[in-house]
Amino acid sequence: MPELPEVETTKNSLLPLIEQKVLSVQVHQASLRWPIPADIQKLIGQKLIQLTRRSKYIVAQFEQDSMLWHLGMSGSFRLCDSDTELRKHDHLIIQFEDVQLRYHDPRRFGCILWLDPHSQSKLIDTLGPEPLTELFNADYLFDKFKKKNVAVKVALMDNHMVVGVGNIYATESLFNLGIHPAQPASSLSFKHIEKLVLEVKRILKQAIDLGGSTLRDYTNAAGENGYFQQTLLAYGRAGEMCVNCETTLENLKLGQRASVFCPQCQPLKNVKIVNKTPSTENKA
């Protein structure tokens, strides 16, 4: 499933569409996670003004309307010429002045929706802070984690806590810090959380710089693969040797997701909650 770095990379690859007018819209399959709006034809004649990202949603701001685009588990956008052969799962085609935008989604868990008060309140307003902003800091996360007895990896992947830290990047961050993925979130000290915030930011920035991760068929809108997967130390490596200690990496399921870890480098600790002291208040 495309995670934050892949969505950010996809959004950036769509920037050539800015200031281009929509000439036509074709819907070949409307049944995605939610149906493609029946009135999507009203995009015709509107220029695309801005593209931004919120969590794993791409927000497309047109002259009169805004849309939420989500890649789901297998979705992707592609920029191509109008005479390029259609693929089986090309569900939506938007013809701009210079190029055609196609949405491809074999599993159809993505969405193409209007951004209106209903979708805003249901899908956007409940989201946590963006991990690459100053709102995601150690003070914030410590306050949230101290109330959470769930596994730290589950808490880190909760979009109400912080958006976009998916399975790949949570696994790598915890491995690099030696934190067991099942460690209760409430047991982490403020110092641990300081390091975790910094590592999540570092991993996500590195992944964006490398164009995201292509584990199956992910490509950006220009058809380019990501290369972050070449740096993976834990994710997808269960049964292989740890790069640090040569212990066999193990796998467990947390929140229905595979969680690879090193039992030697990431021991599950019985750690008591360490409250912040006044001297650490300003270290976030």
C-alpha cells in the first residue's frame, strides 16, 4: 500500500498539471472504495490551481472545486499521451491541455471524491498532525503515548495520533532505535520518544528523497520506481540475519500487520513510565 513518501512523490510528479485546463473526463469504472462522483464532469473547463498532500490524500484544488484523491492499496496515477494504450484497470481518465491523467487501481480501494464539508469532517478533520511538521514533536507524542497501553508500532501507525507513518517506515524507525514493536507505547521514556520523533522524520525524509518504496508495482505518475526499498534493514527481511548482530530476524503480527524485528537488538523490556522532568520540557 502506498504510504506517505509514495503519496508525496506521486503528488510531486503531478505538478506539471498545475495551471492546465480540464478538457474532458471519462469514467470507465466508478466503483472504487466510494463511487466516483456522478457529477465529476463539472471539472471540464476548470484549471488545476494547486496540489497538496494531507496524510495519504492528494488534495487537488481546481478553480471552483476541490477533490480528494487516495491511492488505496494498489492505486496509481499516470501521465501519458491520449493515444497511449489503455490498461485493464484504468478507471478514470482526465484529459488536460497537454497531457492525459489516468487513475489505475486493480483492487479498487482508492478513492476520487469531492472535498466538501462531509468528506472534510469524515476523512480530514479527525487526522493527527503531519509527521514532518513542527506539530509532531516529543512533547506532543509523549502526551499521547502516556495514555496508550497498545504496542508502540500500533500507536505509531494510528492516523489519529500522527498521519502517514505506515508499516514500512514504522518498522525501520523502531529497528534503528532498538525498540521492540510490541513495547507498550506508555512505557517509553521522554528520551526514547525524542529519539523516535527524530528517527521517524529522518526515515520519511530519506524515503521521499529516494522516491518512495517500490515493493510490487508502485511507480510515480512519470512511471518511475522508488528506491528506498534498497535501504531496508528490517521490513520484509524476516528469516534473514540482522545486519547488526547476525541474529535471525523474526516476525509477529500487530494490528493485523507484519512486524519484523531483531530479538537481540530490539528486546521487549519491562520499562516503567518515565515522566518528564522540568529540565526536558524544551528539548522537543
